[in-house]
Amino acid sequence: MSAEDFRLHGYALVDWIAEYVASLEERPVRSEVRPGDVRRALPDHAPEQPEPFEALLGDVDTVVLPGVTHWQSPYFFGYFPANASEPAILAELLSASLGVQGMLWATSPACTELETHMMDWLVEMLDLPTAFRSDGPGGGVIQDSASSATLVALIAARERATRGAANRRGVRDPLVVYASPEAHSSVEKAVRIAGIGSENLRSVPVDPGTLAMDPAALAAAIDADLAAGRIPAAVVATVGTTGTTAFDPVAEIGDICRRRGVWLHVDAAYAGAAALCPELRWINAGVEKADSYCFNPHKWMLTNFDCDAFWVADRSALVGALSILPEYLRNEATESGAVIDYRDWQIPLGRRFRALKLWFVIRHYGVSGLQAHVRSHVALAQEFAGWVEADDLFEIPVPHPLSLVCFRLRSGDDDNRELLDRVNDSGLLLSHTRVGGRLTLRMAIGGTRTESRHVERAWEVIRGLARGEAPAQMLG
Amino acid sequence: MSAEDFRLHGYALVDWIAEYVASLEERPVRSEVRPGDVRRALPDHAPEQPEPFEALLGDVDTVVLPGVTHWQSPYFFGYFPANASEPAILAELLSASLGVQGMLWATSPACTELETHMMDWLVEMLDLPTAFRSDGPGGGVIQDSASSATLVALIAARERATRGAANRRGVRDPLVVYASPEAHSSVEKAVRIAGIGSENLRSVPVDPGTLAMDPAALAAAIDADLAAGRIPAAVVATVGTTGTTAFDPVAEIGDICRRRGVWLHVDAAYAGAAALCPELRWINAGVEKADSYCFNPHKWMLTNFDCDAFWVADRSALVGALSILPEYLRNEATESGAVIDYRDWQIPLGRRFRALKLWFVIRHYGVSGLQAHVRSHVALAQEFAGWVEADDLFEIPVPHPLSLVCFRLRSGDDDNRELLDRVNDSGLLLSHTRVGGRLTLRMAIGGTRTESRHVERAWEVIRGLARGEAPAQMLG
């Protein structure tokens, strides 16, 4: 593509994006296509000859958009947000254009050093333990997701617990990992991948009111395994669970782990961004006792997916487990020991220049702007929770300290399922979980463009539908 | 950011990129910064207040670019290319803007269905086995890299070899994996991560002339392990090794594996794109006997990193090993069984909309354009090899059937190391490997904008420097 054509198509796409973003409010969030619809609109065979860019962009409108669930809609309240923002989008464009592959410091020093620097900035911005800073034995790295962060944390824990034997001989020792049943599914997935086995993941009971891990039960479980000759390798504590934003008592868990030499990984994937605000830093109480920690700027800090920020207090077990240096990657900088090679901090070898989007986002909004973003969503969620609580039809079964509100009709699962379907049919999007075995709706507020009027409108729709009132189609 | 500002900054960035691309030819490929230089140019603390976009873009020029090794330069001949292209760059911009997270079909059906469709297109474009198509028990998925493809292949192999026991109980059985010493380092990394252990990775000897795996030695190694009561779980064969593009004899290896029920994964990360051209499809002889296969469109098919195309002939072991369905992800489409949820085909849960870039690239160039791209690089490499062979100072120790030429001064390691340093100081970039224990230079041709004049100029520089002639600084 000539430079001139690139400019023309680039401008056209920028315009398309600006229009798409402006149209988001009018679009029903959830795609209504049925399985196979998108494929049926695509040719069976790849084109032999080039096609004009206009044809591609045209098909984005006609083929792709109908099959898109609009995660960036201000009415997207499902799952957790994956909030994108303009500076992050432009940084992704820049990263794609530079096209550097940052597996080694030497293959693009700026890719590594900007990343280390952003991870150090974040330690300060979130008031995380100084042990996570890169100027000591610890340090931070961008992973694609919290799933991968959990996996590398378990690999490091496995390395430490077996003094490297698991890497050499395979997992022969009876390793055990602990998490609550409210922990993310990626914990079980990582336990499987790492060869530890699902049966060796202990499900530590939670307090039924808060869904937070019971530390006494954890201590008892670890001690029982120790007594039986097993090797407690890691505990995964969650700061803001996926289901309900429950908070495991990290300080107590940390003491239990330290006393027994067990690796503590803290998964703050969603909630971690709240620590931008001093008044919300209680979420990280005890994190100084963790061996590793992660949160996702791609969830609630305006930085496009994928961007998980992962730290270790001591990088030796992580790097020891994941480092292999073949001849074709040998270089002077690596051998000097003066640089970080992030390929040794992650599962894949290759890596994109993702620090650019953190840099653009932090500078574009400033810390104050990011704080304002978090505060506004927390305030909106509290306001929403107030409306729900004041309504006799509904109840709120668990605490909602941040921007997720779990709520349900008092009348039972069938009614809640029907309400969820109707709400999602109306054009906005909620998701669900189970609390105490009962179907519960999740209202996760955190979209880049979600304002009070969107939350108000959502409540009108939910409230109306719960009463069998009209609004069949809110949007579109 | 307002829509108006987004347009302005977006246009400015598009212009910046067009100028960057135009300037690539003038820039020395390798960054010359020393460790710490980039960080020293960055403020110690994140800004409290927002900064203007112009300041960010300005700092890209002054802080980032000096620390960038220009992977997209036509003079980048190191490692393997990670070739980007304008349609892929624009597709990345689109993907970032839609900001969808395709963990489930339901969370954006187009993200899943376009991906499945592109993977089926590629099966046809590369003349891969029809078993890899999605309309049978097999299918394809985009991974971030071949490292991750190898890991999920081993997880699937482990699942099949232990009938699921490794996932449940952990790796308790004596599993064994086989690869040649020329296989990519990610094989050992995956063997470690999967809990199988480096000591259980057998290094199968190669033919010293071709560096291809010796199938008789493989059969003997497997049979010895079987006789000893161990469980041969997987063989990783390489189609185009990283060091020298050696080709393991996949057809023979496949027969050996099938007879013994061992999973065969074929890693064609770099070379796989060559199969776009019918005359180069010999590289995939025997691949119909593989259980899984991958190649990287991000290496040599003009699709920005990251994009690894991974297929399985039967998806049951893969999905069985990696599937976990927590309540908050339950949905009607998944439960109907009528859709693919790609989270079950990969390590992380979340995923970006990467199929867009394959779609844009294939349509922008057409199959004929992609073939022309591969053919031109192969021809340039053969021409380059001819010049090297005609020069008494040099020798070519291994075959060079595609676009990588491994060559060296006859005079020994010290001279080769010095030549490599001087060549890279001059502004272009080569990397190195060892062949028969001796330092060998790697000239990997595959840049999006690499033409004959760049290869000619590179040879002039290499030839001149080998003779102690002048060109200290070729570029910049």
C-alpha cells in the first residue's frame, strides 16, 4: 500500500471509528445473530486477487458489526468492562506500526524499558509494596491477561516449592494449591496446565455473608496437607472476585502463607484499579505479604485489552523457571546481566509493545483523570444499589463496595432468568452469577463512556420489566 | 477525548506512521541505546494532570524511537521477520476500537466466526489436510505465538496419553516428549510449564548435513521408553527450524507416531507461509499424519505480530483439557453445543479480535499477492546464496531452500563474530546461530518492504567488511 493510500484509508478508518463510537449509544449491546449467520455472509474461498480497501470497510459494516456485542457501549454492564479509550486505541495503532517484537531487551530496548518504567509508575500510583519495584529483587511485567498471570505465578511457586525439581523432573511431588470457590476459573485452569492437577486444588470455604475466604479454614487445610506429607505450593487470594467482588482477607492469608513458606498470589484483576483512589486502598490491605500480584488495566483503567499488570516481590523463581537461552537469542546485553529480558517472565517468547498504551493512557488522563473515572463508577454503582434496595421486589445479597452490584428479584430463579433475558433483549447488557446457590444479576459499571443517565435509564428498564411494563426495545 | 480531537490526533498519527515507514530505509536498524538510556529520559513519576496528545507524539520521536530496533526496516535480516503491513495495521486499529473480548461465541459472535472462517480459508490456501477444517472433528484457532501453540499441543497430548488423568491428578505418569536439538526453545519451555520436566524431553539426533531429525533414532528412543514403562506422549517435528530452516521428515515421523499412538505436533512457525505457493508445498509432506500444526502469519504472511495459526485434527483432547465453565460464563449458545468458544482452545480466558487482520491482509493482497511476496523473498535468498557461494572467503554449511541463508567466513568463529558486529554496526541487522558447533551468520529475508536493492546493498556491505573495506556506516 502506498503512503498516499495508507493516509487515505487511515483517515477513513479514523472517521469510521469516530462515527462508530458516536453511534454506540443507539446500538443494542448484544449481537442478535444466530450461530452460523456471520459465516454464511462470508465467501467460501479466499480471494485470488486483491480487493479495494473500501470493500473491506464496507463489509465491516454489513458482515462484522451485526455479529459484534458492543463491549464499548455505555450500556454494557455485563461481565466486567474491557474498557478501551482513545489514547489506548491510538497507542495500539502506533504499536502495530512500529511492529517491534520485544522478546529481549536487545530486540527493542524501548519496548522493555518503557514497560519496566510504567510498571514502576503503577506501583506508586496504586501505592503497592515497594518490593514490587524493579530496583530491588522484584519487578513488574505486562501479561496478556490475569489467567496468564495466575499461571506464571503458579509456575514460580512450583519452582520455589520444589527447588526447581518440577521443572527438571516434572511434577512428581504432591503439590497443593488453595483458593476459594469464588476464585476465577483460571486458577483451576492454571493448576491443570501446570501439571498439578484439579484434585490438588483445595477449595477453601468462604464466609457465606461476604463470600470472602475463611482464613482459619485455609490454615487448617494447609496444615492437614503438611501433616499428610503433601507440599502446599501456593494460595491464590482474590481482591474483588469475578462473581461478586468479594475480598479475601489478604493480610491474614499472608501471615498464614509466610509462616508456612507458601507462595501467595493475589488476583486483583478487576478491583485493583480502585487503588488509584486513596480512599479505596483498603482493598489492598496485606498485599505487602504477597509474593505476586496482578490487576488488569484492560478492565477498569481505560487501557485496551490485552493488558494485565503483574508483579513479583522476588523475580528469581519466576525467571529461573521460565528462562531458556538458545544460541540464536544470545546477545551481549543479556549476558551482561544489566537488562531485563521479558521473555523469561511470561509463557510465550514473543511480545508486543503494550507499554505504549499504558504510557498514552496515564499521560492523557493524568492520575487525577484516572481517579475521577474510578470514583464516578463507584458513585454510580452506589446510587444504583440505593435504588435497588428501596424497591421491594429486589434484594442485594452481598456487599457492593466498588462498581459491581449483584441483585435479584426476591421471587426466585425463574423470575430472575426471565428478567435477565428481557433486560438483555431490551438493548442493554447484564450478566449473572449465583449467590448462595441462587441466580443473581450482575450490574458491572465501568464503561469508558458510562454516565449517570445510562445507569438511570438502565434502572428504569430493569424496574419496568420487573413489573411487566412495556419497554420491549430500549435501543436500536 | 472528543470525536473531533480523536479525528485530529488519529489523522496526525496516521501521518506520523506514513512518514515513519518512508524513513525506515534511512534508519540504522539496530537501536544504539545503552541499558537505562530510555528510562533516564522518562519522568520518575506519573503525571498528576493530563498532558496534550502532541506531547505524547513528540516523546515518541525523542524518547521511544532511539530505543527502537526497526523490525519493519527493509534491512532487517535478523531472527525471522515479524512482518507488518498496512492492511494489518489498520485492522489492528479497528480491532482496538471495537474493543470486543471474544472469550465466548456469545460475547461477540463475529469474533469467533470470522476466526473460524479465516482458519478454514488458510487450510485451503496452504493445502493443509482437510482434517484441520472446522466442519469435522478438527479445527483452527489463532494463538498469540508458536510457543503457546506448542504448549497447548502438549497439554492436549498429555490429556490424550493419560486419558485425562494428568489434568485431574497432576502429572504422575512418566510422560516423555521428543524433539530434535534444533527444535525451538519453546518446546523445552512448554515441557517445563506442562509439568513434564526437561529431563523427559528427549533430544533426538539429527542428520549432521541437513540438521533434520533422524527418524530411526526417534523410533528407537520411543521404543526404549516404552520398554522401560514410560509413556511417550508427544513428538514435536519442525518444518523449518529457527536456526537454519531444517526440515524434519514429517511423513516418516508421522508413521512412527501413529504406530505407537504418540501425538505429533508440527511446528512450521516460519516456513509454513511458504505453502501458499504450490511449488513450495513439499515442505508440508506428511502433515496429514500430524495431530496438530501451526505456522505464524505474523512471521512471513504480512500479518502483524501476534498471530499464530494453530490447527488440530481432533479438538476433543484440546477442549477437554482446557475447558472449565463457571456460572458467570454460562450461556444458551455454549450449552446448545452449536458454537465454538475459543477460550477452551487456549491458555488465557480473554482474547482480542485478531481474525480481522487476517481478513484484511488476505483480501488486500489476495492469495496471488501473498504468493508473490513469498516467491520474491525466496528468489532474493537464492540470489544472495549464489553470491556467497561464489566468494572464496565464505561458505554455506546447510541447505537454504526458502528465504533464510546461513553462511560464514571460512576462517573461524572470531572472524565471524567480528564480521557480525561490524555488519550490524553498519546499519543493517543479521543474527547468528551455531552449525556443527561453529558460529554462523543468518540472513533472513522476509521484510514487507525488502526488495532486491536492499539485499544487493547488504551483500556489498558484508562482502566489503569481510575484506576490511570501508563502509563503517551504511545508513543513518
